[in-house]
Amino acid sequence: MAVSKSSLGKQQHDNDQECQKKQEPLIPGLPDEIAELCLLHLPYPTQSLARSVCCSWNRAIANPGFLLRKRSLSLSLPYLFISAFHNSTARIQWQALDPRSGRWFMLPPVPWDKAVCPTGFACTSIPHQGQIYVLGGMRSDTRASINTTVVYTASTNQWSTASPMVIPRSFFAAGNVDGKIIAVGGSRAEYNDSITSVECYDPRKDTWEHVAKMRVGLARYDSAMVGGKMYVTEGWTWPLLSSPRGGVYDFQSDTWREMKDGMKEGWSGVSVVVGERLFVISEYGDCPMKVYLPDRDTWQYVVGDGFPRETMRRPFVVSAVEGKIYVVSSGLNVAIGSAFEGQNGEFIAKWEVVAAPMAFHDLSPSSCQVLYA
């Protein structure tokens, strides 16, 4: 069942009023500031369970400042949140992984009114706010594009609905630029046409507005955020039958320009940004990893450990945080890698694999986001 922001806000207000009337301590016998430290040490996802203990715990944990205090105390840790679907039924589910312990947790289902195509929607996140944004998509029954905005908040383990996008769209790119959500291009599947319009969502105002259009519609999307710019490409489609196209959106100037030839020609896989470096894991052969060198407009192969192709089967989705690269493959096996620059200017990669439970063998990933929780 969908929960709107307004209804959540009213419920939270009512809970706060009830707690103020009762004047309940967080933990009897302890000052509230000490008790709050105890709550701050609760790991995800037990925070959401703890909210049901009493009114005062619910108020403390649901407070927007709770996650900020966890971050300031270095208690907020990165978790992987993976959208996946069953190959046999196309049913969608979200799983969260604690990469330190290898424990998995299932999220509540996304509150869509109708079943949607498992690869048609776009996802992005604001990691330090612990929120995932699931945007648009295509209905499975009518193949009509939709414009919904659904938000997952890790601290409450709940989905809520936000203002819908202006234009229904599916198979498009999305990203986070300076805390704003950008939705780029895509198609309206029922009309079989491409979309060049771009929209920007302000989470504080809960509003979408049009920004500068793309110069040309693209057929297949990958995107990356580097230095306040959004790089969008249709990339190579194996077996490399056509040359790709791409554009670059500058958020500050609200303008688009053409992507450099070397960048778009070598963008041959799924992308991930580590620091200010753009990497791709190629979708052919043994899945070699490359890094883009902007000064030379060329790609350089990464040396070191080869990508663990023997345990990682396509399709891949990827994300990164704190210098770590997380690649999720079919069956939800996760390769955790690091890439660093060597003394001779070469880039070196190291990999380890976290094997998923056998129960996930029929699952294919469609999105991977890293959140602090």
C-alpha cells in the first residue's frame, strides 16, 4: 500500500504529540542523551523494528537528524540495496546486503498500483540521506509508460510516494546531482517514440521541473555523475554493430554538449565512478575493466586482478562508495573491488566475491544502490 508524504507527516506529527503528552523517557533510568547513543548503535534493519517498541523510540529514530548523528559518530555504514527480478516470473523484489557480514534482508515491496516491467524503471539515490528514488517505468499489462516517484527511506524501512514526474517515461537514465534528482530521456513505450526532455526533482520542495532538453534521443542508456556533470550514453551494444552517441549535462549552467569521441567510443560496459574517475566493466569477453583519461580522451585497461568472470554472470549492475566498487551479477553474487593508481600511472584492481544464497539463483539484478543506514 502506498504511503504519501503528507500521510506520513501527519502520522509522525500525531506520534510526536502523543509522546510529548506522555513524556516517556527513551530508556527508563537513563538520561535521554545516553539512551539516544544506545539507539544510534542499532544496526540496519533493526532500527525499523525498534520503532515499534514505544512511542519515544519511534519519534527518536524517525527524526531526520537521527541519521545525521549516526554519520557524525561514524555509526552510519554503507549497505547495498539491489532491485532484482525472477527470471521465470518477472516478479520484482528488493534485497539489502550488509557487505561486512554477508547478511541479506528483504525490503517491503514497492507500492506500485500495477505490475511493471522489471527493467523499465530508473533508480538513483542520495546515499548519505539513506534514500532510494524509483522513477517511472512501463506497465506490464498495457506497456504504457508511467510517471511515478517512489522513495525508500532506510531509517524507517518504508516506501512513500512523492510528486510524479511531469512526463511518463521508461527505459531512461537517472542520477543525483548536488542532491537533486535528474531524469533524462527515455521513451513512451505505448507510442514507440523517444523523449528528449529532461526533468529535475527537488526533494525539499517535492517538485519536478523541466530543464534543458537533450540534443538527440538515445536508444540505450548508461549514465555517470562526474564533477557535477551527468554523462549519458547509449554505449556499445555487443556485438558492436553501430557507433554509440552520448551527451553531457552541466547542472550549473543547465546546458548540454556532445560527449567527446574517445569517451563514447570506449564506453563499452556498465559504468561506475570512484572519486572523480570513470570506470567501465566491459560487457564482452572476460569483462575487462577500463578507466577513462579525460586529458587524453582515451580509455586505459586496468591491470591487477582480472574481473572474477568465473563466478559473475551477466547481467551486471554496479555502484561505488568510499573507494569500493560493488558489482552485482545474475544470482546476486557480489564482486567487491578497489581500483587505485600505481607508481607508473597504471590503474590496479583487486577483487573479492561475496556469494549469494542458492535461493537467489533465479534472480537477475536491474539496479544497485549504496545507502548509509
